[in-house]
Amino acid sequence: MSFVQKIANVISKTAGWRVVVPDADGVVRFAMKDGLDMELFSLDGRTAVFRSEIRLLPEHDLRSTQLVQKAAQLAVGVMKKRRSVLSLMEHRLMLHATVHLDSPEALFSETAEHFLNDLAWWRVQLGDASGVPVTSSFTLNSFGSGRS
């Protein structure tokens, strides 16, 4: 069993979701009914990466710049509180978190829960371009994914 599959199994079991398997690229995609989707993958077989899109940047350069500036200000303010890392990738604001293979299994689900809470928080702060309403505080079991 791959490292990514092991983590996906632990998260799925903890949350009560059906088990999701990696695609041909080795990426596990969790699709939640509330739009808080996340990917799980590993580039080196030792560290897993949780990744999700917070939102697309607006087409208009000024609005895009303003949103990035707001995100940067928020990121500085919550650095010590939020575990996830904000990034800019291909005209999208992204969120990342990592967990190491040698971590206790409980840390896999804990990292996923914190990551999804961080994602919800960022979407509330910056607006969710998908139009899906997002709440900002819950436990892994409350994600109630019928689609993962």
C-alpha cells in the first residue's frame, strides 16, 4: 500500500467516508458536498501534501492585486494560528499543508481536519468564487461527504 493510500484510508475511516484511491498520477481527491475539496499526494514518498484551491483570482488586474494584498495581510496576521500555507499558483490562491510518513496515524486526520478548517476560514475571508456557502468551524466527522 502506498504512503498516500495509507493516509487516505486513515482519514476516510476517521471521517466515516468511503475509501478513495489515488488516480493514475498518485493523487487522492476528496470531494466534499460543501465544496471544500482537497487533494492529497506525495512528491517524495516521505511527505504528504494536502492542497486545495481557495479561489480563482479575478480577471481584472486591480481587483486581483487587491485580493492578493488582502490575502498577504491576512496570512501575516494568522501565521501562528493557522497550520496551512497560502500560496499563489497559476492565477489561483491555493492552500497547502504537509504531514510526514513517520507521523503517528492520528496526525493524518488531525492535519486533514485543520487543513479543511483553514480552507473554510480562508474562503470566508476572501470570498468563495464557486458561490457555495461555507461554514468556518467544524470537525472532520461533520464534513459529511457523500461524494468523497
